[in-house]
Amino acid sequence: MNGVAMEAVKAEQPQPASELSREAWQRFIEAGFLACDAGLHSMATALFADLVKLRTDIPQLVIYQAMAHLQCGNVVEAEAVLSALRQRFPDSQMAKAVFAVCRMLLDEPDGAGLLDEVIADGSERDAVEWAQLFVEQARRQSRAVPTPALPLEGMEFFRHFNRK
């Protein structure tokens, strides 16, 4: 190969992940969310997992990976990913908030308390807003009035509809 061709090959080598622009990272993240929105959950979780491998120093990427797991119903996987993240970044309130939602979805009693802790801490605005959203959702679900069961047998069935 001549010198000009070698220079062209060197110029086309991909940049290391640490040198990618903020805009490039944003586009990768948007692609993951678009994949989730399109129902391509396995693609989204794989993309976020790959991004996490490239930049282990950005906890938000792990949170996005967990959110993709949650969207496709893989609560156990999301909890495992977040549990490991919380050990590495114990001060991340967003990781704590998403972990709390996982705990609530798994019917674990500590989930609501963790959300209350995030709200009380107040150091990460996005985490507080996310926690408040899920606390309010839980309140709405607990206030839902169960519909009375319809009578299914005999004269009670007919009386029920005759009263209406």
C-alpha cells in the first residue's frame, strides 16, 4: 500500500468511545429509546448494555439499560443491573429511584420507603420527579374502588339487571 492509501485507512479508524462527542453519545441513547418505543426491547437492552461496556463511568447508561429491561417486563434483570450499579455509585439517587420501582413491581415492601428517601434527599431533581410520579401512581391505584362482583347465579342475576 502506498502512503496516501495508508493515511486514508488511518483516517477512517473509529474513535475510541472516550473520544466520541457528546452529540454522538446522545444519538446512541436516543436510538435506544427509539428502539424501546418501537417495541424492539431486546435491541434496546443490547444497545444500552454495549454502551455501558464502552463507558463504565457513566451511571446513567446503566439506568437507561434498566429502564429498557423494565419496558419489556424484565424486572428481575433490571433489579440486578441496578443493584450492581448502586454498589458502584451509592450516591446516585436516580439509580435508587429506579431500583425502588423494581422493588415495588416485585412486591417487595422496601420499594415505597426507598422512593420516600429519594424525595426527602432532594439532591437530584430528575430522581425526585420520577419518585413522585411513581408515588402518585401508587396512591391512585390504592384509591381505586373495586367494582362489585356481578351476581352470576339464579334470580340475583336477573334482579341485578332489572334494577338498572
